[in-house]
Amino acid sequence: MKSAVTVCLVPEARQGPFVFHGATASEALDDGCHRAAAFGFDAVEVFPTGAEQLSDCGLAGRLATHGLALAAVGSGAGWVRHKLSLTHHDPSIRAEARDFIELLVNAAADHGAPVIIGSMQGRHEGDVSRADALDFLAEALHHLGHHASSRGQMLLYEPLNRYETNLFTSAGEAAAFLAGRGIHGVKLLCDLFHMNIEEADLPAALHSCGALVGHVHWADSNRRAMGSGHTDPAAIGAALRRIGFSGYLSAEVFPLPDADTAARMTIKSIRALETLTPFSTP
């Protein structure tokens, strides 16, 4: 398993659960990459305003300078800035949302990274029934998963907690949806903060999804760095080893009590997993 830490380049999300922020995108990326490398992370997960920012911000050079990989790219600015959603009642908005993500897929693939669909999945409400919303979501994931695969990447779909979506809030439901709709090229982003709200048993939920787990947001129960709440990281780590997970544990957490402490606690908790007894994949 590999370690990553979040860097936010979106001014409107400055109060969000990202470890490193900055007054400008350039400052955030410079400082975030520098500190990520100093703390010993393998990669950064970047939350940009859009595909053009990834192309214009000199990301490749900064990653190379600090010996970092790009773990994943968030698409949430499409919702935060533009209120784009894959399940919006207006087909032109759905198309714009799909195009926004598709361009991000292209830009992220240039750095060998997948794109995350979280808040842009939307919800069912008003004129959009649940059945309609799920049809819209399946159509978008079919298209975007195929496109990501054509660029040598997976797409990451993130179940959110009940306060942020009314589509899928549990990993098992999301996994069944992907399988039932025959959606390929898409894996799950399992965010431990959301899971602490929705899942009865976090290790069991991870184990049930098996190879569909593509990325993990490594956050404690209170959305702070692991070790700040009541999540049992050893049990989570053991479950991930059982399913043969070799992807990123990425800190999407609040920079509390400050960014450096959050980063330090995160990398310490991930390194502690290395002392666990290895498990064979069932």
C-alpha cells in the first residue's frame, strides 16, 4: 500500500478536508509537494479547478522535482464551482458534467492517475426520480469508465454519506450497482470517514468489495488525521491486505490542529501498517 496526501487548488474549497492549501494554486502546489516529500509520502492527490489547471500549473515538473507520483485527481470543483452533476434533470447540464470529467481524465492520465467522481454524482430530487438518477449515473459511468480505460486508467466512484448524496451510501450497494449494470473500468474509492457514518463494520465492508476497492481515503471517524478519532487502523489495514489492495491510502482530512501535524499523524499511521502480519488474498 502506498501513501498520499491531499493538495487543494480550488479557492472555494479552502475550508474543505484537504491537508495542504495555499493563497494561490501555484503556492498550494509548491508548498504541498515540498511538504509531502519532506514527510515521506509517495504521492499527492490534487483537487484542481479543472483540466486546464492541471495542464497549466507545471504539475509534472513539481512532481519530478520532489520524487512524487500523482495518486488521483478530484473532480469536485465541477460541483463546487459550476453546480455540475451527472444526475441533473437538465440533459445539457449532465452533458457538461460528463465533458468536465472527461477532460480531467485526459489530463490526469498524462500523469498516470485516475479521476474521482464524488460530489459530481449528484442526487435524486425534484423531477428526477431515483430510477432516473441511477439510469443517468450508469450511463455516465459506462461512458467515462470506457474513456478512462482507453487512456490506461481506472475511474474512481466514491459512495458518500447520507448527508451528501441519496444515491449510494454504502460500498456494498455501490459495488452491486457497478456489477448489476455491467459497468467496467470503474472501481470504488472507499472513504473511511463516510464509511464510519454508513457501514456497520468497516473491515467487513472493504472485504466484501474485494478487488473493486481502487483507492482509500485514509481518514479517522471525525474527518481528521488517523489517530484523532475512534477508527481502528489496524483492522482496516488487515482487511485491505486480505483483499490484496496495493493502491493508495490518501489523507483527505482537515488540516487540524495544523497541516503539518495532520500530515505527520497520517504518515505515521500508514507506516505502522507495515508491522502487521501479511495476509494472503482469499
